Amino acid sequence: MTPPGLPNAMERPHFIGIGGAGMSGIAKILAQRGARVAGSDAKDSETARALRAHGATVHIGHEAGHLAPDATCVVVSSAIRADNPELARAAELGVPVVHRSDALAAVMEGLRPIAVAGTHGKTTTTSMLAVSLSALGLDPSYAIGGDLDAPGSNAHHGEGDLFVAEADESDRSFHKYAPQVAIILNAELDHHANYASMEEIYESFETFVGKIVPGGTLVVAHEQEGAAEIAARVRGTEGLDVVTYGEEEGADVRITKITPRGLTSEVTVVIDGRMLTFTVSVPGRHYAHNAVAALAAGVALGIPVHNLASALGKYTGVKRRLQLKGEAAGVQVIDSYAHHPTEMTADLEAIRGAAGDSRILVVFQPHLFSRTQELGKEMGQALALADSAVVLDIYPAREDPIPGITSEIIIAAARSAGADVTAEHDKAEVADVIAGMAKPGDLVLTMGAGDVTDLGPAILARLTD
């Protein structure tokens, strides 16, 4: 098909925080479509270098002079503070400021979008769809919150008419999209700075569902409490087809069996009255459910189910989602992005199921003071699934500290649950701490949404010494 044209505002965009997962994907797609892309980030990175390879200008640091006077817009995410000097310069020059979600909505115009929403699992499910649709030769465009296999592989401008995107509920930005097919994997209370209650979460997801184009499809988890509540609220909406998936009776796409096979799973489903078995090349029940959600969404788009099931087996994971970083001295080091208690529990259970008798050692870095304040006890309880855990200080990301909120909340809850937990305030010491704990056959998980991922190579290097 002829690729969509560029909206005038997107001809010379400037991205503040261009190296971020969501921002870099949009920047890459626009560069591939011929836009003159520029932007800035706090530090250089492989993602920034990958964007330069696509012709983008990437400045390091935030300075007013980085914004070109002929920029057609400035793209920001909710993480950009109001006192950013480039944002102030945009106001002086009269350059329009566009939120990341509006930029993504603009690049989806003219295509058939599939939007993947939920508190957890968005990146994995979006990746599964992107990989499988690509394997079928459909060449979709996609924007993912993580890299598939190399820096900068989180997005692609395809020649096909499909666009697969994560739909972020954290700041209600997913209200900007008009998908043909939407997936809701789950709905739980998170992002406490923006949502005060589950009722607010439900109302936000209902607004998202209301944006599905007439004649479109909602694919929703059958037995996850929050998702099921949303399905109940929207069922019967004129012009909306609701398809549920899950293991319980009553699911439209029913999972009848999940068989662990080491670091993979074999999944059997009944869909449209036919039984089908396919392989998911990542371990764990929650990843199997993600794959079935992707399967149901693809079928809603008219893709033959057997073809799609076979193509789903091509997916081998995304960076930071139970990604094997390496092995040294008989110890495997795996990286996990899990930072919410539900995600932490799911990943630890998946690894426990694949590890056999191996010990599991976790290095956990809490993400956000607000999340720790609301869910710190549950994080500690999740860590009790590990044999031992090292807990770092809270990674603040966009937040300022909250008095009295520290990692000690998590550590106390973990110890109350019977966990063997050590506090470590100096990240530079973690590699030595783990080297002193680990024995051949152990599995080490670096876990969290912050820079804990950087510790994997350091741990491997220390184990090699």
C-alpha cells in the first residue's frame, strides 16, 4: 500500500527525551517516512545511536539551543517537566507542543490499528503480534515499549495496512487512539499519581473501549477481575464485538492446557469450535495468556488461525522480559522488567517452573516512590517466592521523594513473609554481593523498571573473575 503521508506538524518534529522507549519508536517511524527528526536526551545510548543511523539528529543534554527555529512541533511525554529549557524555548518561538500520544495517533492515521492495553503484559503482547504478523509477510508498522532483538528495534514503518501499538493507560493517553481491534489484558490499580481508585481505572478503560471504531473488536481476559469488570460494562455496546479468552468455562477462546517445556510452553486452545496446539517460546502461564490474546486479535483481523498460531512460535522474547543475559561460573543471569507485584509474582513463578531444583536469587530495584507507598508490602510478599533477594533503593524516575517511603517497606514485608532479604544501598556493590551468594546451578534475576538492568553484565563479569 502507499504509506501514509506526513501531517504538516510532523515534518520537522523535535522530541524531548527522544531516547525513551515510547518516544524513540515514534521518532524512528517518522524518520523512516521521510521526516527531518531531531531531539534530545539526558544521556547517550544505543537507542540514540540507532536513531542517528536513521538520519535523526540527537543532542545529549537539554538546552534551549537544541531546538531548531524551524521545528514544526515539539513532542513531549508526561515525564517531561514544565521547566525543561527546550519546552520553554518552544513557548518563546511559538512552536506547537504535542503529547507523545497525539504523535502516535497521527502516525496511525489511515491504517488499521491494533491497540494493546492493560496494567501488565502490553510490551510482550504487542511484540508477539508484531513478530507474528511480520513472519506472515504482512509487514505491519508497530511501536513497542521495548526492543525485540537490537537497539532501535522497538518500532518499524511497514508497507502493510496494520499498525500494532501499546496503549498506555498510565496518563490516560490511550484515549487518543481509534483502534479496529483492542486488547485489554488486565486492569489493576497502579500509577497512583494519576488514579485514586479502581473506579477511575474502570472509567478510563471504558473511555478507551469507546474509541474502538464501529464494527471493531475488543479482546479481553475472561477471568482477570479488572478486565472482566470492563467487559461486563461494555458488553452490548452497539457496533462492538467482545471476545474473551482464558482457561475457565465461558471464555470465547478457551485455553484447555498449558504444558511447560523448559523455557518454552505448549498451549492448547479451542477457538471457533476447533482445537489448536502451538508453541510459545517463553516460559510461564502469563506469557501463554498473552499469546492467546494475540491469537484472538489476529483472528478478529481476518488472519487464518493456523497460520497465526504457527507464526506466534517465531516470537522469542523482548529485551528485559525474562531475557537471558548470559551465564558464568554455572550461574545464569536473567533480566526482568517486572515492577508491579502481579508482574513480579508471574515472572518468579515462571522462572520457578522452569528452574527445577535451581536456587533463584533476585536483585530487585523498586520503581517510583508512589508505587512503593501503595504496593510495597505486596512487592515484599512477591519476593518471598525467591530463595534470596537483594533490594536496592527506590528508582525515582520522574518523581520526587516522599517522606518516609523507602525500600525498607518492601524489606520488612518480605521478611514477614519468610523471605531471606538483604538491603543494598550502593548499586556498585551488588555484583560482589551476588558473587558471594551464587553457586553453580543458581539463577539470578535482576528485576525492576529502572537501571537495575545495567547490573546483569557486571554480575556476569564478577562471576567470571
